Amino acid sequence: MTTFPVFGVAGSGVAVYRKWLDAVSDNISNINTVRRSDEPAFQARYVMARATQLEPGVGGVTVGGIELGSAEGRLVHQPDHPFADADGNVRLPDIDLGSQMAQLMMAQRGYQANLAVVDRARDAYSAAIQIGRNQ
Amino acid sequence: MSVQPVGAAGTSPVAPVAGLSPSLPPLAPDAAAGAEFAGALQQAGTGQGGLGASTIGRLEDLQRLQSTAGDLAVKAVTGQLADPSQYTIAATEATLATQMTVALRNKAVEAYSDIMRMQL
């Protein structure tokens, strides 16, 4: 049993949102990764959060798994590209930058919200410890 | 830390001074409350689930939190930590646990001092 369970719970949330940020960062950095048309496209990473119990009666969240996006991607006509096939096509990942930016905002705000919980919990516990302290 | 039990049998009712307050009856000690208090002190003194045991448990908890925070600090400065918040959250928890242990210790010492200063 821990004395301050809030920190473990909020810490698990911070960890999940950081992994989401990592996934979004990976997706955005590979958004223009070109493959040959007979190869699978870069697959977007999606973090699946799962509710858990850090210890009995104490909640928390963890990464349940990483799901992969479409391997088909989209075929783009770029005849001058070194990877272009006979028809002049290359394969690009099917990642929408707008959607990734929205996910980036959600992950960032979620990360900050969990850190705000840590901050408030520290203030609250500190106030409780101060009760009855000698002047 | 152990607190010596105070026996309820050691105290005797103070005899009323003649002529000082003839209308008031002599103050009788509340025997039941006294025995209860002595029992609580005895339990604290023997350390069977009392103040002593809980203080030791608290110190072990504190030591565990401090060593976790220390390990994470080493990992943070050697670049093995994926997320700096892991360290800062653990350090916050250890700081709070230290403050609470110190507060409890101060209260226990204060209570002991109050008992030692008691006029018999």
C-alpha cells in the first residue's frame, strides 16, 4: 500500500501520453517516406490505452498495445522518383497530417493535465501535512 | 522510540483543602478514561501494532521511496530515462513522505514531552 497513490496513477497517465506523443512524432516524421509500389507502405502507429490497476483498488492506465495503420498506403504518380515502377508510381503512407496534428494536441494536453494532477496533489498533501504544525 | 506506560494506579485523588471550596465535592478521577489511556500508552510502548510499529513501517516506506527516487535521479543524469517526469514525480512523492514522517515524529516527540512535563 502506498501513502500517496495519486502519484502512481498520474505517473502512469503521463507515461501513456508520452508514448502517444512518440507515436505521433514517428507518424509525422515518416509522412513522406516513399517506398516502391511492390513494398508495403510505412504503417502509422496508434497507441491503444488500457485501464489497469497499479495495485488492488488503485487505478491507472497502461499501453495495451500498438495498432498499425494501412500497409497499402496510397499510390502516387511520380515518374521521376528513383523508386518509381514501370507505370511511374510510388507508395506513400496513408497518414493525414491534419489528423496527426489533432492527435498531437490531444496528447500534449493530456500529458499536461496529468502533470497538473501531480501538482495539485502535492499542494493538497502539503496542506494536510501542515495541519497543527507549530508556528 | 518507546513511550513508557503510565500506570493509572500511581495517581491518587487530591484531597480537598478544607475551607477553600466547601460547596464543591472533591474531584473524582475518571477511572474508566484513565484505564483506557493507560492501555493505549502500553500498546504504544510495547510496539504491538502501536505507534512504534507504525513508525518503523513509515520509515521503511520512506526509505523505499527515497531509494526509488535516487535510482531514477542516476538514470536521469546518465540519459537512461525515457521520461524526466518519472524522476520528478518520484522525487515529489519522496519529499512529501519525508515531510509527513517528520511531522509525525515531531508530534510524537511533542506528545512525549507533554507527558514528561505533566504535574503529578
